[in-house]
Amino acid sequence: MRATYEAYILVKIKDGSQYVCALNRPPKRPDNLPPASLQEQIRYLATQVIWN
């Protein structure tokens, strides 16, 4: 995700390694716009969410 981070989570794996995951709130969609279509949601997940 690419915005202001809201929370950090420390993830500990059984082998002893640790990772910090950062989460944020997606921008609020204006009330005057219709709900996002499936294609818009897929595009958002592909471009705005960092998958590791």
C-alpha cells in the first residue's frame, strides 16, 4: 500500500526471523460515486497493494 501508514505489525516466524508489516486505510471513496466495479477493485489491488 502506498499512503500514510496507520499500523505496524511485527510478525515472528517459527524459524526466528521477524518481519514488520505496515497497514494503512485505503482512501475513502466520495459518496457521490457509485460503488467500485470488480475491475476497479482488481486494478486497485494490483497497483496500490504491495504483495510480498
